[in-house]
Amino acid sequence: GPYFHGRLTANGERFNQNELTVAHKSLPFNTFLQVTNLKTNKSVIVRVNDRGPYIPPRSLDLSLEAARCIDSETAGVVPYKAVILHKSEPKMTLKGSHLLNKNQKSSGKMAVVSDF
């Protein structure tokens, strides 16, 4: 909320209560979660950028904007379901304007293109 707005998060970035972020005690930073409020069935996708919460029985601490998205801003603590979203495997590897298949060797810089 407002008290933490602009302060450093555990991953070193500034907390912005208007972004879709979440604090979790142990998930790796930059993990994406789909959080669903089980009372409203509304969902939001958030990124882990901080540690916490440290007030039992809470296990996630959503930014103000994320809480608004799932209608939990007023209630504060709601029953929820969280699903960890995984990055997909790279679709192709590019070198310049040429596509490389998995068996080709490359000498030089490459870019990996993937969906998330």
C-alpha cells in the first residue's frame, strides 16, 4: 500500500503500488502467478518482486492494483487460488535472418525467441 510505495523491494526495484506485483516468502523473483479470488472468481497475473508477508496467516501480499483487480482491496484477506505460470520452451533460434534447426551449430551471436 501507500506506506511502502517508492521503497526498495527485496529484489532491489522500487515498489509501485500501481503495478501488478506480489510478495511471497520463497518463490523466485520474477515468477509469475495467476491469483484468483475464490469469492469473486476474478483473476490477475502478478510478478513476484518482494519477500513477505510476515503477518500470519497471509501467504501472498498483492500490490494495491492487483488487489483491486480481484476485488480484495477492501476485504484485505480473501480465500484465493494461485497458479505458477511457466515460460514456454523457445519456438525457434535465430541467427541474423536465417533460422537454425536444433542440429545445426552456430558460430556467432544468436537470439532466442519464445512466447510467454
